[in-house]
Amino acid sequence: LMARAAFADEPDRFAHEPYRRKIAVLNYRLRCNLRLIEQRLQGYSQGQQEHPYGRAQEFLDDLYAIRDSLRQHGDGTVANGQVKDLIRLVETFGFHLATLDVREESSRHTAAVDDLLRAAEVFAGYADAGEDERISILRRLLSEQAVTRIPERRLSDSTQQVLDVFFTIAEVRAETGTAAIGQYVISMTHQASHVLEVLWLASLAGLVGRSADGDWFSELSVSPLFETIDDLERIEAVLESLLAQDTYRELLRCRDDRQEVMLGYSDSTKDGGILASAWNLYRAQQQVEAITTRHAVRCRMFHGRGGTIGRGGGPTHNAIMAQPPGTSSGQIKFTEQGEVLYYKYSNRETAVFELTLGMTGLMKSSRYLVDGKIADYEKFAPLMSSLAGSGEQSYRRLTDETPGLLDYFYASTPVAEIGLLNIGSRPSHRKQADRSRESIRAIPWVFGWAQSRHTLPGWYGLGTALARASEDHDGLQKLRELYRGWPFFAALLDNTQMALAKADMKTASEYADLAGDDAQMRAIYGTILDEYGRSVEQINAVCDHGELLAGQPTLALSLARRRPYLDPLNHIQIVLLSRYRESGSDDTLNNLLRSINAIAAGMRNTG
């Protein structure tokens, strides 16, 4: 039937060329798929096409048949050439090209569940219920499938938007293949009910539930994202509560008994500073590994890293090697920002180099799976915990307790103007009218400080913490032992050196002038300058170097070559910021936005 449709205009075409005839049928079926996609994009459908591929595996099976036939008939060279290349492409990309993760904030799910249960007259007051009651309600809803019809007319626009995502996921999986959608990431996960809420909402779209035989099924994998310092400290309690739920364990078994946990580097650094963030993330990974092992669940860590040091950035190989021993389990997942993708993977040579670094780092960190040897660095934990506490205290004293800090930030950085750039997937602020530190997102927080050459999130608090530790008996010697003997601490200090080297306090002082000659603003700059000097001095002492990046000469040379271009760009931007804030001219704004892009390119890992 397919051959008849494919050769409707010329039935005898390629009659004596079986491979050509088979490939022509494949081509016909792919064109049917293409017509379906074009109709979908244009918002209409002319009904079912004759013979499109239902999924990529069907296309692969046809290619496998051609390959096997060629080999059996002595044409292995052809089979192992272009045919093999095409097979690899389809195996890699299917019909979906890339697997997409979906991400939404937990508060929107809670509000949607509350709205749905009210509209369905099942339960009123879900949002006000305690955690135990919420879990009880959600377990019953999942087990009994108590709500199957959605009263759309009685739902808010926000709830409908949340539901539309789940129905779209179901459609994409059905039309494109199961590999099109990866994980559903819940940002700002504070408690176990936040995960169960997503599963119940997914059940309304037929993605989760029980079959007619009573067997559980789940076509959606959920990743809780722990972002703030408080959330990282609660991670053990949340995961323990979640994995103790029979309903959740049944659904997890449907997903190969693998729990992915995402760790947020950005908000934790913005919240408590680089030291507290790094140490809490390290401890959180150890806790996740221990909990999942105890519950006989396979675990994959998903690292939500940014491009900057303040958002978890840095050399990939070193970052993987710096993870807690015994937590990689032969796999790892991490985010790469757009500007990082450009300079890491924009050409074949650098792409191969970066992937090689990542793969070798993962292989080395997973060696314990073969030889059973797991390094033990727990003897360093008390000192690191003390450093993290001191660093967080210093950071919060600046960001939480210093009057006028946010006024200084908005005046001495182009953060407000960054929000006018046509980049990014989210607004610069969670609430546009709110200029608090809680409202501003981590990316513009880090981006703004980087543009003005403060690079503050990547180092602030470190100098004070190291100085306090050095005051103890043999303190400096102990810190040097940490640096030489612990990959985690070595990577932390090496990355911080990069952030300090990219800062320029003379240029930062000129940005500070934009805040006016107010004594409070000058005092804030003075505090930052003092901590910068302290951090440089202490890091050089601990690393036993005469200057920053003495142990990273290639990076030092790269920064030195960029500085003659960066410094004039910063001075130009300062003038443009002053002019734009006075006049609001569109021409000035256009040039200002160009300066932001130029400085970001020079600073590189800025987002």
C-alpha cells in the first residue's frame, strides 16, 4: 500500500532497483511527516496523511533493514558509509532534534491545585493546608483519580496556563516521540507536596495514573530544584518525606527507579554568598546520595550552573572533579548558558576539547565504581564549615544589613538597562515593581556586578573568612593543606581567583560615581574595596602565589589580552549610562545596549 501511494504517478519506477525503490518509499513517508508538521505550524489539518511515520523508531527499522541487506549482499562498504551516518543521526536526534526540559515555579502549581479542587468542589482551602494534609489529599487524588473532568469555565487564566503545559507535553510526546520531553523541573521546591502536585496535574492530561488493570504508569519524570541556602539545608527532609510515600515510589518505578535532583547555584550564591553556596551544595549532594542509596533509588545530579563564578561557572573538568566523592554514579547533567555555548562549542576543535574535558572528568570521578575506592575528605569539613559561616556572615552584612546597598547596586551598575536587552528566557525581576534583592533574579544580579567590574558575587566574603581562619594556631598552614589536598577547595579558590582577576576596582569606583557623591554610597564602595583587597591578599597567601592566577598562566594571558579592550568599553559605558539616565534618548540607549553586549563578550562567562 505504501509503495502504491509512493509511486502513484509512476508505478514501475525503480522496478529493478530495490534499494532505490525502498529509499523512495522512505522519502515519501518522511514527506508525509513534513506535511503534518507544516499543517501544525499553520494551525490547520487536512486530516490524516496516508502513511507518515508514527515515531522515529519505525524510520530506524527501515534504515536497519537497508543496512543489514547491504551487508548480507557484500556491500558492507556502502552500509558502513552514508547509511551508517544517517542511522547515527536518527539515533541521536530522532524526529525531535533536542530533548526539552520543562520548568515552572512551585507556587504556580500550588495555586493551580487549589483552584482546581475548589472548582471541582472536592476540597476548599488546599493552599492554606499544612504539609501533612496536602500530601494526604494528593495521595488520595492520585490513587483514586477522583478528579478527571476539568471545569474550564471556572478556572483562572493562570491555572489554565499551567494545565495547558501538561496537555502540550502529552501532545508533543504523542506526535514527536517520547524523547522530545525530558524532565519537568520544579523551581523553588520547598517541600515534598510540591512534587506530588505536579504529578497530580500531569494525571489530568493522562501522563500519570493507573491503567484499567490497576497498574501505575508515568510518562513524566519530575526533578525538584533546590535553590536557596534554606532549601539546600532542607533537602534531606524533603527527599526523605517524598521517597517514603508509597504512591510516589510506585510512580518512580515506572521511570526506571531514577530520581533526578537539580541543584541551583545561582540563587544560593545570591542568597548567602559564594562560600556558603559552594559548601551547602557540596553537603546537599552527599545527603542526596545517602538518601537515594538508602531507598534503593538511582540518582542523577543536575547542576544548574551559570556562566559566571557567582553562578557556579568555571572549568568543566575541575568542576566535576570537585564534586563529593561517590556521588557521580557514572553520569552527570549540567546547564550551559548561551554565551558559554558560543565560545565553548562554536567550532569543532573547541567543542571536541570541551566534551573531552567533561567526559574524562566524569570517568575519573566515577572510578570508584570500578575499584571501590572512595576518597575521604571529611577531616576538612569542620574548617570548611567555619569558613562558610564566616563568609556568609560577611556577605549578608553587606547585602542584608547595609543601608543603601540596593540603591548603590541600581545606580552603579547597568542592571536596569540590562532588563531592556532582548535576551533571556525570564524577566530580570520576579515582580517588576519590586526592587528588593529577593525579587531580582540571579542572572541580572551577577550580570550587573560583572558589567561594572565589581564581580562581587564571585568573591565577596572570602577574604574575611580566610583572614579569620588564618588567625587561629597554624591557621594558614591548615588552609594551604586544604588547597593542596582537596579538589573541591582548590577549584573554589581557583575559580574565585578568576572572578577577582576580572574585577577592576579603579573602574568600579568610576561606576560608583554614578551613585552620586553621597557619603553612604562612598562608604559602600569603600567596604567593597576593603574586602576585595583582603580577598586578593588572603588567596595569594593560601595558594602561596605572588599574584592572582599565578598557577593559571594561560587564563592570566587571556585576561591580559582582553583588558586593553575592556577598559575603554567600560569608560564608554559609564558615559552612556550617565547620558541615558539624564535624557532617556533612544539613540543613547541603543549604543548603551551595544556596550553591554561588548563588555559581556570581553568578560565572557557573564550570565
